[in-house]
Amino acid sequence: MEPEIDPELEPEPKNMQIDPELWLRFLMDLSSKPKERAKLLDRLAQNTTLTDEQIEEFLHLLTQELYDITRSN
């Protein structure tokens, strides 16, 4: 008998799809809400080994990539 796996601990599927337009809107909305953006940056800093500058760069690159994807559709 296999042990029961907690669904919250189960890894995400490798072929998971996201809605790039939705995520782009979310990130763009955060840029107009400094308090909410600060919360996101703090959360990312707590859960990664990235510096604040690296997190900012990551969010910038992610926003650019999502923008490019949505423009190509």
C-alpha cells in the first residue's frame, strides 16, 4: 500500500500552463501599489536566496517576457 501524499506537498505538474496576460496585469498592477509590491518583494526575499536587486531584476525580466508573449498572441 502506497503512503498517502498531501496534495499541498505534491510537486506541480511539469506541463503546467499559466495565463501570461493575467500575470502581466497582476505585475503591472503591483507597480502602481508600492505597499503591495513591497510585500511581494519581502515574501520573495524570505523564500529565496536572491538579493533585493536580483528580485527587482527578476520581476523586470518576467514582466518583459510576459509582455512579449502577450504581444505575439
